[in-house]
Amino acid sequence: MNSFRWRMAGWFTLSLLLVLGVFIGVTYLHLRHELRMEKWERDQPGHSDWVLHGSYSESEVADIAGELGRLSLLYAVPVAALAIGLGYLLATRSLQPLADINRQLQAIGASSLAQRVALSRVDREFQAIESNINALLARLEGAFRQLTEYSAQVAHELRAPLTLIRLQVEDAAGRIEPGLSESLQDELRRLSDYVDQCLLLATAEQGRLLLKLEQVPLRPLLKDLLETYELWAKSEQRSVTLDAGPDISVTADPRYLRQILHVLLSNTIRHGSGPVRVALGIESGRACCRVENGLPQRSGGATGTGLGLRLARAVASAQGCELVTGSQTGAFTAEIRWPASLSSRERNAQHPGSMRDP
């Protein structure tokens, strides 16, 4: 009963019943006065069977007024029920513009900030809300565009000096202590990779990522990719298993699909514990690739807000698929979901039990 619609319906019903109560009360008091004080003539020409009192006794007045009260209470119940239903309907129709605004706002994300809220045939109050929300979206779009452009410019400007520094360190490797040279090269390589990730993230979030889409079989791609991660997991006394499921091919750019899987597997092994499971399956005609830990994350593990996962989400969105991350009993889970565009043969090749929503 905390719904705003029900509160509006309650106030509408209370107001209506209050008005009816005043009306019935005035009618009741006026009728008692008329029956007590007014005099009536007995003779009624043409109606000899009519019998009129010159005045009424107190018992007759009480009986007539009591009948009026009982009828009023009898009619009050359906009137109250009708008022509640009518009030709820009016409240729902009055709040429909707010429902439209919420529905349209839910469809606006980081990649669709150019969309605007549009309402038709609404009051001036809702038009003001629409204008203010659209103005806010315009400011957010401008700020987000400036931020991504700035990130791209910074990343682009840093690439050249980092490359020059790395080349100078490599050229002077014979004059620098070997351990220090190797450490400097590792740090420069790490910074270069980070800059490249920032540049790719800005490009993907701006919708300027150049893709070469093709049909990619997921099973051979994963088998080839997992060979390296099996060695990494084995060095930490862990295992990586592939539940290949049906033979699935998806429309994707192989380079960026590999990058998404690299991010997910790296996070799972670096921050997770226990066995790593990779599963392929089909749900409701949609191809799914799931990566999960067998045990809860280590203390300070990935929470799903790092640069790598942000990059993976942006690249996945650019390819028309969805990356969903979550946690079940503390274990990190991630799932890539492609659009429902599979053939009927693949739709029928369900792999029961291999997929669950994270």
C-alpha cells in the first residue's frame, strides 16, 4: 500500500466519502427538522386514499431518519469500492507520463546518450520534467564525449614517448645493469599495454571501433586459447576445464573476441581460487560462453569494476553481444551472450545444465 497510485486513490476516496458524509448529514438533520416542525393539511382532493399527518411523533421521526441512515450506510460500501477503483484508474492515467519517462530512461546507456526523452500530449508540469531531463542528458553526453576524447588524446600522446623510452632502454641494455634493464623494460611494456587498453576503450566507447566480423567457431577458439591458461593454472595448483557443449559459431571479430576472453580468464585466474570452468551452451536461441571460479574469490579479488572488465564490456557491446558479470557464493562469474540469431539446428542442440544466469 506504499504505492503512490494507492495513496492517490485513498485520498480521492476519502475526499469523496467526506463530501457524501456532509451531504447525508445535512439531509438527515434537515429531514428531522421538517418532520418535527412542518404541518401538513389532511385534505387531498382527488386522493382520498392518501393519509397525511398534521405532524409526526418522535418515534415516527426517529424511524424515518433511521431508515435514511441505514440506506446511506448500505449505499456507502459500493460507492467506496467504486471510488477506490476510479481513484486508482485516474492515478494510473495521471502518472502514465512518469512511467513513459522511466521506460525511456532505462533504454539509455553509455553508448546511447544521444537519445532523448519524448512525451506527447502531457501537462506543462510533465513538459518541464521532460525538458529538464533532456537538458541533463545533453550535459551528460557532452561530458562523457569530452572525457572519452580526452582519454583517447592522452593515450595517443603517451604512446610515442613510451615507445622512444623503451627503444632507448633496449639500445642501452649493454651499459645498464641487466637486472635493472629487464625491470625497466617490463615496466615500460606494462605501461604501453595500459595505454593501448585506454586508447582501445575510448575508441570502443565512442563507437569508432573498426570491426571485421566473420563466423567464428567457439570450440576451436577456446581450445587454442585455454592451452596457455592451463599452464598458468597448473603453476598455481589449479585446473581449467572446457565444457564445449554444442558446436556453436557466432558472428564476431576474432581479434577482439580473443581479447574479451583473455580479460575474463586472466581475472578469473589472477583473482580467483579453485578450478576454472569454461562452458558453451545455448539458451533461448542465444549462444553463451561462461567463465567461472569453482571457489570464492581471494581477499581483494576482482569486483568487476576494473579497466580490463570495462574494456571487455565496451568491446563486447561494439560487437553486438552482452557481457554479464556477477558473483555466486563469492565466486566470480562472467558470461558472454550473443544475439538470438542461431540456426534451427543449433537451437535444437541444447546443452542442459551448462548455463545459469549469474
